[in-house]
Amino acid sequence: MGDRPHLFGERLYGLWNMLAERIDALYDMDRIWDSGGKGWSYELKWRRGGKTLCALYAKEDSIGFMVILGKAEREKFEALRGGFSPQIWAVYDAARTYHDGKWIMFEPTDESLFDDFMRLLAIKRRLNRKSR
């Protein structure tokens, strides 16, 4: 998003960048910018081989982190559920399941869930880059 911290303020802009850097450090993927659809101003997806790993969203005063878990990935998450924080469970349990998977949207306000986010991504796809 370059020089757009005015959209959601310096603090959330910093969180956005920290989360994006963590994803980039673990995954070598294409980054695709798009409009954010109905509810968001911007979307940044991490994709490879036609499959989306996750997406970050931005709008005024908010950022979003979305992961879509298919059936097999949901089974893996549920088997590992005890290793995730209660905040992750609550959002997961409340998320709607569509034909292509369970769409889980988080709206982080600090970095406390970032480790859990990385564990969710590891369920979706093995790391393909060594951590820096």
C-alpha cells in the first residue's frame, strides 16, 4: 500500500506491514493487489499455482486477515485445535462455511495472534521459504 498509512493510521499500518513481512518470510508466492470488494478498500492476496494462501484487507480504521480452510484443512485444524488460542477458536466457530471452504476473517488490532495466523497458514500449505 506504499504511502497509505492515512487509511487506517500509523499503528495499524505497522501491523499490516509486520504481518505481510512474516508471510513473505515463510512463503515465496505472488502478491496480488485488488479492490477490497464490498466491505474493504484494498485486498492483498498471496497466491501460487492458482491457489490462494491468504489475504490481507484494508479499510478505514481496520485491517483484516482472511484464511479459507477447505474440508481436509478444517479437519487438520480441528485435530490441532488445542494448540490455538481461544480467540482463534471463537472466530473459526463463528465463520460461515461455503461450498469452497470456511472463510475465516480476523481483524487484528495488535500482533498477539500472529503466531496462530502462521500456524493456520502452515495447515494450508507447507512453508516454502526458510525463515529469515
